[in-house]
Amino acid sequence: MDSIEAKYSLMLYNNEHLCVFVNGVRLDELLSEVNKNYLGLVPALLDWYDENFTPSVKEKEYVWNQVKLENGIKILPILLCPDDFDFSCTTIVVEVIDNSDTVVWNRFGADITEFSADEVELPKYIGKKIEWFHNIKPFIFSKKDYLKCIDLFKSNLAL
């Protein structure tokens, strides 16, 4: 069983915020083994969305809708570029499988779907075209640990 936790970490530009750690390694560091440009990406679960911009609000809603466990498979945006913090820039997704006692992060990929800033379409295009990474193994978490990680991010949301 793999471990998952949310904890504060000092990031680029001396900015400290909640990060996802898998087996003791920050998720962006883990994925930087695939592509060095992924170092410094931040969790899509952070509350950095622009509440005054409808597409950004819809992206936030989408992320939190996808994070819900419903005994199935979902594509969850997990890391975003900290500069724009929206789906228009680098968006890393994970295929999440909800089993009875475990949650599996089955595979990771870069969403390469053509971005549409159309407020009606957002975020329906996310996950339509994904470049899956082939050298990251699946991670299996206890549902209890997974929910504890998500709940820490949720407790920092401005709802």
C-alpha cells in the first residue's frame, strides 16, 4: 500500500502551501522524473481560482466534483501551472479508481486537449485528449488516508 498525505511545503519563490505527498515525495517532484518542467506545478485542489471569473469558478467546481469518490473511474486534474492556475496551461491529470477500501491512482498524463475559454464549454473539454505517462506505476492508497488528504485541502476552501 502506498502512502498519501497533504502537508505544507516550501515551493518555488519561497511560497509555502499545501502539497500532495506520495510515499513521502511531493507529487510535482515525483512527476518531474517524467518531465523536468513539471517541477513546481501545484495541486489543483488549492483554492487559488479566480472567483470573479466564471471559467475559473467552473474549473474549481469541476475539480471538486471529480475528487468525489463514487465507486468508478474519474479523470481528476491534479496539478496545475502556478502562474495561471487554470486549465489553459499545463494540466496534469490522474485516472482515479474508487474501490471499496482503496483508491488507485492508476495512471497520470498531461491533458493536451485544445483549450477553450468558452464559458459554456468549460470544463467539458478536460480529459478528452491525454498524453499518458508510461513510466509511472499506479499508486494504491487506503481510502481512509486518501480522504484525510482531500479533507485537509477541503478545509482550506473558501466556499
